[in-house]
Amino acid sequence: MQDTNVQNYIKEVLENMPADWLNLTTHRLDIYNESLAKTQFLDQFENLYHANNAEPAALKKLPTAYDYIRLGHPLSCILEWGIANLNNLAPEHVITFSSKTVPILAILRKNLLANKKTQILYTDELPNFFDADIVKNIYGYNFELKKIEQGAAIPKFNGSTLFISENEKIGAVALTPTIDFFLSLQGQLGSTLIVNGEKNKDYISEIQHVRRRETIAMTPANCLIALKWLGKQPSIALNNEDENKPSVLNSIKEITGSPTAALVGSSGLSIQYAIMMGLIHDAQEKHKGKAIKFIVPPNCYGGTNDQARRVAACLDNVEIVDLLVDGDNEMVQSIDAVLTKIAAEDAIPYIIAEIPTNPRVEVPDLQQLKAVLSKERKTSTGETAIDPVFILDQTFCPNYHFLGEGEILSTVRAISYASGSKFPSGGKCTAGYVVGNTKTIALMEKIELHLTLCDNEATALQYEILAKQLPSMNKRIIDAYYNTREFVNFIHETLPEAKINFVSESLAAQGFTPSVFSLDLPTKGNTAEEKESYKRALNLKLINLMITEIPNESKFCVSYGQLKGSYWTIPATSTQGTTKEGDKDYIVRVSLSGNMDLAHHKRVFLKFVENI
């Protein structure tokens, strides 16, 4: 009876759910409590279930489940809740993934760090993209792989037992006490991982963190299909990625001017993970035994920073080196100093950097950058040092040509990637992409291998969305830049004592036309602590005024490159969430679109100035 109640309620919810559950990639931070991610949403959802209330108004009042759908969303939470209920489990014990590989890697990572053994059992065939040798030799994970007969007893094991089922049916599963983790592969939809028993509860947050950083949750569209299956509703035919993939690759080639074919992942961080593991793989083959150094700005996007350090934590020969790029530190000089030190150590340098930087929106002298990256350096023994690979996060200005023939970074080893939830899709999906120059063709092959191994390629619907959105991207970038420039000029005039970080007119003329800027508001107080406290309160006062006065366009959100409206956030409490406290930026970051009521924004900002 319980099963029927759950299935009927899910069916009714799907008929009445808010459209945003399916279509939004980002949500308002002011109605989101990160410490209660998923649980706050599910607690209130459970109350509605017990009241048998699936009215549209009631569903619309539910709090935000996660601030960003890469991490999870209402439909992934409901799917996990539904599966948990059918198996008498707590909802947190069920975790859905877009990838069929990464949940395996998540368990292996936890056990590597805990020095615990893992056995992986399967009955049919493992997914053909799961390469056990690479997972052991490149990722550094240890496990035993065993094929068993259907229905055979699960052998006891001194460690964790992961059972992989290729049964695409969604719903109840056959759990036994000897299975610690049950992974159900759901074809093109992704996978569902069940963490079995209280003894494995401490794995949940770490598995969630892998989903947060190295892949994405099962997408809203795919969760909707899975939920319809779960509710015994007619199945839906999945669209075919092959129809849209060629169009997407052609658009990216035109936009970037890159000579290599693009690789498209389920998110920017999915792509970045493939980049990191692909470069590590290349280094292990060509420079076996040498130390690998990932050079990363400590205050860059928190996902980049966190993921890089997580990868390094698993491999003895991989280390993170800080690259100071903002404020009093200049990127080119910092790179030169770091590369000279790494060359002396005869190590392998991989640089991850954003241009423009985030959140200070600074662009280095590109000729000097090229010269520093091209410089031949020597090891401490006088040998020629290994040349660096420059890994460029180009999310803020994805239309600038860095890599094509004759472009500024065409003669050094360089690759460029971008988050797809920004301008590429206009905020309609998370898919990201990477391209390379002629000097990185072999590296791109390794990156593709790891994107495939992790089952992190963009989904069919993501390809479809990108095929529709990419052709208009460059125009949207220019339109958004013009609004941003006008708003920045207005702030200069109305609040001249504020410090604004934005590109100069001369940089914009060179092609750097971002539509994001950071605002360091004027402050007051007798001590540094008083001044900082006053400024932080003022930041929130501005943001709250904007989203209150312009609720249809202005959001407290980390987004950028959306099709309409404006987005306001404080990097220290959003994009820099995992960054060390001393490297965080307690300033206002603003991003504007090409479709917004700029005059209204000016009036509200003037109101703010008049009341401080």
C-alpha cells in the first residue's frame, strides 16, 4: 500500500510541479540554506506527502533544495526520496548521478584515504568505458573486481562491497547485509547509488561532495523520466545526441577559433576533472616518477580550487602550488616566479587560471604572458625543464580567440575551457566544453579518454540546448557588455568613492567584453574590524534592495551569462565557499544580461546611494 501511495503522489506532483524545477540551473541564495541542502526541501515535501497535498501553490512554496542543479535539485531529491521509500531507507542514503562511473570512483576515493579495501561485484558486463587498469594506475584507487552469477551469494569481504546492477528498472532493489553499496545503472539517464546500512552512513557526505565537484546530479529532464517510470507512467523516448552534437562542435569551433575539436562535458567541473586526470595520465606516461604541480590561484572559483586540491590529496606525486593573481599581485610575474622554482625541481607544471580573473576582473598583459610561458627554463642540474601547460578558464569571455593559428597562445601548450551554464547555454543547462591548440592535440586525446571513462560527456538534452543557444552567444555577450559598461559608468558617477573592478575601455576594444564586475563599497569605522563589518552589512543592504525592488529581474544568485535579468552575490559566501578564509572576497559581484530594465536598476541603485 505504501508503494502505491508514493507512486500516486509522485504522479500528482509531476502534474503540478513549478516549471522552474525543470528549467532553472540556478536559484536564489536568499531562500537557500546551504547547511540544510536537500533536507529542508525534503522535510517540507514529506509534510505535503503526509497531508496528500500536491497543489501547485503548495509545491511552489517549497524552499530551494540546492542553489545549483549540478549539485542536486527538487526532482533529484524527489527521485531519491521515492526510491528510498520503496526500499525502507532514509532519503540521504540514495544518491543519483548523471554519470555511471563517478559513484564508483567516489567510494574508491573514500576507501583510498581510509586505507580500506574494496571489492566490486557485477553479474553481466561492466560498462565498456570503465577501464580498471586506468582507474588503478592513474587515479591510484585499489579494488578487486569479481564477476558473479546472477542470484549467487555475495562473498564476505574484509572491506567495502559494491554491487553493480545493470537492471535499468527504477524502484525496489534486492539489498542484503553483505552489500555496502548498490549501484543501479539506468542507461542514458545515469545511475542510482544506495548506501546500505548505518555502518556506511559516514560515506554519504563524501559521496555527495564527489558529485558536487567531479560530476553532476542526474539532470532534471532525466529525473523527470525516471520519476515517471517510478510512478508507473508511460516511458518517454530519449532524444538522440547525435542529431545535435555536430552542430555544437561546429559552433564552438567558430566561437573559439580553435584548431581542435571541442570536448563537451556535463558541466564545467566535469570538463575540468577530465583535464586534470588527462594531464596526469600524460605526465605518468611521458615523465614517470616526476612530481606534478598544479598551479592554482587560491581565490579563484571555489569549485576549481577545491577540485584541484581533492585530486592532489589522492596522489602522492601531485601537489597544488598557489598562484597569486589579484590586487597587489600580478599574474605574469607570479607565473614567472612559480615556473622558475618548479623548473629547478624538475617537476611538471600545469597552470589553471581565469582570464579575466574572478572576482577582480583583471586581464594580464598577454604579450608578457606569452613570453613567460614560452621561456626556456633549466633544472637545478642544467637540463631543459619541462614546459608548462596553460589551462585557461575562459568562462567570463568565451568569445576571445586565444588558441587559433596566429593568436596569442597558439605557440605555447594551452587549452581553454568554459562553463556551459553561463553564456554557452544562457543558463539553460550546465554542459561545459574544452578546446586546445595544435600543440595540445595529444593532450586533448587523453582528456577525451578521461571524460569518457568518467561517463561525464554532455547529455543528449544538453547538446540540444547548446545547439539552440550557441549561435546567438556572441551577440548576447556584446549586448550584456554594453549594459554592464553603462551601469558601471553610472555607479562611477553616483558613488565615486566605491572601487569598481571591471575591464578598461582599451581592454574591451581588444575583445575582452565581460558582463560581470565587482563592487567594493565605501565603508566607515574606527577600526579595521568596524570597517569590515560595516562594509559587509552594506553589501547585503544593496543586494536585498535590488532583489526586493526588482524581483522579476534581480536575483541573489551566482549566475552569469543568463538570457535576462541581473545577478548579485558575495563571492566569499558563494563561489568561494571552499576557499581559505583569508583568500575570500567580501565584495559585491554583479552580472548583467543584455535583456533587462537598466533604467530601473539605475533608479534603485540611486535610492541605495541616497540612504547610506
